[in-house]
Amino acid sequence: MTLSDSMLAMEISAPGAPDVLKPVSVPVPLPGHAQIIIRIAYAGVNRPDALQRAGAYAPPASASPLPGLEASGTVVAVGPGVTRWQIGDKVCALLPGGGYAEYALCHEAHALPIPKGLSMREAACLPETCFTVWSNMVMRGGLRAGERFLVHGGSSGIGTTAVQIARALGARVFATAGTDDKCRVVEGLGAERCLNYRNDDFVDVMQNLGGADLILDMVGGPYLPRNIKALADDGRLVQIAFLQGPKVELNFAQVMMRRLTITGSTLRPQSDQAKARIAAEVETHVWPLIESGAFRVVIDSEFALTEAPAAHWRIESEGHIGKIVMRVSS
């Protein structure tokens, strides 16, 4: 297939509010060693995209300056050394950036086949959230069957993914969300109880249950010391974002006396090899859950690529439940 020289993309014209996302014509990327080019059908919209747009999350030097960390589509070009994919293959992929465009570049090991029974639209919602959840909840957090697991932001894309996977693994699942309606949705996905954080104190609830064995948190700020109190002895806290800030005063005597573990990670800066290991685990362990029906994609809304500003207003409104996607091509 002959690629055109240019493509439509949505660039960040300057750091700021969603309206700084502007349509532009840019060159189509060329694949290097072990890289593939995907003609994007759908692109996922994620919190890191909004942070990058606001000037708070710079992409790695080697990555596209365009936002967009996950997409589904068709392989249209392969670079030297590519062994798994051929032109015409349908994939979904974790991207280093560049998903808000008609074509994107990624490492061949960061692309996965579309799970059986899923549409391109649904598959675009998987890579960023599944890679993040599995690598932090299981590979880093060590979640095991029977453990009490708490995820904050239970109605988000990360939250709805974590709730379902943790339930499928046999954990007792708890979550927090901001409205009663959101809580009911999260409980419908498998949470034993979802707490409306405006009314319920998750610390009291988890302490009455014996404490959480594992907490997955994206809030940070004042939640950090509260998470410590909510953990069981020998519990683990895995931090994946800081929506309310990364700095807080913390009493580490509790960490020492109760043998707690505090860890965390961000996905984007990790090496190609590390992301390839995560991709392999996700394909082995998460894809079968999707194909069996134990885990389903929750989609909040869909926008056209040129409606990227509206998609960002939606993700920042805190009213969404599940994933937001952009339609790029048919």
C-alpha cells in the first residue's frame, strides 16, 4: 500500500484549555527498525492526554509531540526487523504518542490482536488502561485471589477496567466514585461495594473490613495519608497518578510498624522492552477474560477526531463513566 505524504492530526497549538487542540496537516511517520505504521480507526482519550495538552506532561524526546496513547486500526507499513505483523493486520496498540492522527507509529511488540468479538471502537479503549492496570495491580501490586482490593476513581476508564479484572482474579473489590449513579454502575461491574466519596469515608469502611490488602490510587494529595490508614497490615499502595498533587506530609512510622509497601509507576517513560513484557502479560492474561465475557469495555462517548476539544472537555467534566473514544476513519 502506498501511503500519502501528509495526514490530518490534532496538535497542541500551545499549552492550555481543550480549545488549544487544532487540526493540522503533518507528515505521515515512517517506520524504523521493529516499528509499524497503523492507519487509525479509533483513538482512545485518556487523562495523560489532557495533562500533556495543559503543559503538565511532556512526551519523551523520542515520541511524537501529538497527543494520543492508544488506538486501533490496520497495519499499513512495517519497518525492518518486524516479524509478527503484516500489512492488513488488525491491531490495537499502546502508542508513545501520536494517536490523534490518521496514522501512528509504534513498536511492533506494543501492538496486540483485536480480541475476538470486539469492534475496532471497543479495542481502541484497551491498551492504555489494560497495560496500566495489569502492570500496576498485578505485576507490581501482586493482587491475589481473596484479597481486599480498593481502587479510587472506580467509574473512570482505569477504574472500570481494574474492578472487572480484579473481580475475575477472585479478589474482593471495593471502589470510590463521586455520585450514587456512578457507584451503582461500578457495583454492576463487580465491585462488592462502591463508596460515594462525598458521603462515605473509605478509611472507616476499609478499616471495619480489616483493611485493604491493595489500593490502586490515581488521586494522590490528601488521599495518600488516608490510604495508609485504610491499608491492612502488610498492605500495598500503588500510585499511578496525582490528580490532587504529588506532595503531602506522611507519617512513615506507620509504614514501618505495619510493614506497608508504597510503590507506583507511570507507563509512558518505560523502555520498549518493559512495555513489551507488559504487552505479553496482557495478551496472555487479560485477552482471555475479554473473550470469555468476564471483562467488557465500558464506553462513555464518541467524538470525531476534529472534535478532540469536546472530548477533552468531556474527560475533564468528571461526568463521564468509562472510556471516551475518537473516530478517525472507517
